[in-house]
Amino acid sequence: MKNIYFRFLSGCMFIIIQLISHQQTNAQCPYDIVPGQVAYDTTIATPPGINTLYVKFPQADPFDGLLTCLRICITITGVVDSVSVENNSASPQTADVYYIRTDQITGPGLSAPLTNSTNYHYGPFALGASTAPLGAGPDFVSISKDTVLNAVTRCATINNSDSLFQFYGHDSVTYLYNITAFTNVTCTGGNYNSTVATSALVRFRFEYCTCPGLILPLNVTNFRIQKETENKASLKWDETRNTENPDYHYEVEMSRDGIHFESQGTVNELHAPAIPYQFPYTTQEQNNGLYYFRIRQVYATGYSRFSEIRTVTLKNSSTSKFILYPNPSKGIVGIKFDNIQNENLLLEIFNTQAQKVVAKEIVVNGSLYQLAAPLQNGMYWLRVTDPASKRYSINQLFIK
């Protein structure tokens, strides 16, 4: 008789690691300029039973230079801490143990998980008839501290500019490292107990390929959006002249979710620094709500840099208007609604990176509502939505 037992690692602890080591090496840049590279490197030992790690590393400062690639490498030393089989039958049995393990890392920019899989066979083991005590004797077999992965390395390189955009900023990027390990046990009599425990020593290395900002400067300054009508906006920005590398143009990109951007048109160099750049945008009737815009500066070599993101609400803005007070606020935000009574609304707050930092349902009884906002200093957008009609209004909020 054949019996199969699965033993999964099921640790529920989550370890968050901040990578802080720093070094400079080389990468490839245009114009034959000496390039640079910033690497964050750490090694983590996972205890037996802990199979999930959240690994953080800093974003690249967009004003330090152009990001041309991100290389992610994991080097795994995988250990079977213990595998055991015990015969529970009154007659002898023969047992085979098949150890199956997958290590993988997932996160931003990876189209598929970075994965390593291994299978290992232990046995066959001749187990005597069941005898006392448990965990010892001729009816029991155990393997311990067996290294099944010896510094196995898996790497991936991200060099698509649309994917690299999410690595610019002053925060951090998070990746999930996960181990799945279990055993397949076959025993001739079918009556047995088995256990498995596994661990790893994992080196995480994240390498930014960078080109100094003085080579490919971002010329966009004072990027703003002026709403002309309910469905029209005018994007405007000023320019700092670039006399060293004048061969470039601008592309206006738009997104509905703040992540996936598409080009809306090209604006060529004006050769007139005193005149602001302008780009008109008109939305379609069926596409209402919040719009995200950014400016991409594209060089003749194909290299690009991006401006900060700006937002505007087009159409669908006929829900009840509101004002914020005081604004700037030190944390307690008052909201005064216009023509609203006893309504259920959805309140959301977005930061300047278009990330949602607050989302809560509120009940407005009368025209006033107070919100305690645990926000850091800076600029935000507060959006109030009527869930029934899907219409909403947006106001700018400053926290000081």
C-alpha cells in the first residue's frame, strides 16, 4: 500500500529587512561619461519554519541621475534541518522520502517570480516493526543538517524605462521572498509518521545602474495643470536650458491608476526659454474621474527622465463640493460640505506619489465633518465619493 504525506512549512512570522550597505562600481552610460552603480547587499538566515520574508531597499533619488537598470540577485544556501519517518506498523516496512522545495522572490518590475526549485531523494530505509520509545529504535530514521542548495544564485535584470519609473523616489521598494518545502513519503505498509523542517541562508543583492544627473539633466520645472472646463485641461511647464545636450523632446503621458502611463503626444523643444510649454488635453465623455500626468524628457539616444506626477479631475465632478479648514492643517481636518445631508460617502487621501494613504467610509449628518488625519507633513489630495452615483470631488490638502 502506498501512502503520501505532505509536510508544509507554515511559519507565520514576517521579517522586514532594510538594506543599508552601499558601494560604488561601474555601469554603462551614454556620451562616454564615467558611470556608476549603487548596490544594496545583505545576507539573512531564516530560522526553521519561517518561510516568508519581506525585503526592503531604498528607492533611487530621481535628481541624483538617470536609472538605466536594476539587477536583482538571490544566492541561496538551503538546508534540510530534519527529516524523519517512524513506522507505526507491527511489521517491518521500507520507506522512501522525496524532499521538494521551491524558493522564489516576487515584487515590482518582475514579470515572473525569480525562482529556484530542487528535488532530493532519501532512502530507501528499512524500518523495523514499531517499538517504544517514539523517535528512536530500528523503526525510526532521521536525517539532519543536510545542505541541499549550496550558494545557488538566480538573477534578473529590469531595464524597461516604464518599469524603472517606480524605483524613483525617497521611500523604499518591497519584495517578497518565499520558501515552499514539503516531503512525499512512500511506505510499503502505509502506517507511519513523518516530519520535515527546513531553513535557508539567503543573500539579497539589489544593484542600481545609474548615470550622473549632470549628464542627462531633467529640464522640466514648475510643472502644473490648469483645468479649463469640466473635460479639458492645459498642462504647462517651464524649462531650464540644456546647452550640453540639446537634442531631446518632451512626451506627455497620462494614467488612470497612477502606475500605467501612456503617451498622449509629443512636444518639441521651443528654443525660447522665456515661453512656457503647453499641452492641451481633452477627455472623452465616458472616461471621467481622476487623471494622472507626467512629462517624459526623451533624448536622441533613447534615454529618458520623468517629471513629478500631477493630477486633475475631469468630468464626473458634480457631487457635492466641499472645502477644507484649516488648510494647511496640523492633523485635524475640518470638511464643510455644500448642500449635503445624512449621506454615506467614501473619503480617500492620496499623497504626491498618487499612493492612497487613507480610505474610510463616513456618514455625514449635516454639512460639517471632522477627520483626524495621521499624515506626515506635505501636500495631499482629499477625494470624497458618492458610492451610489460614483461621482466625486477633490480638494488639495496641506499638512504642516
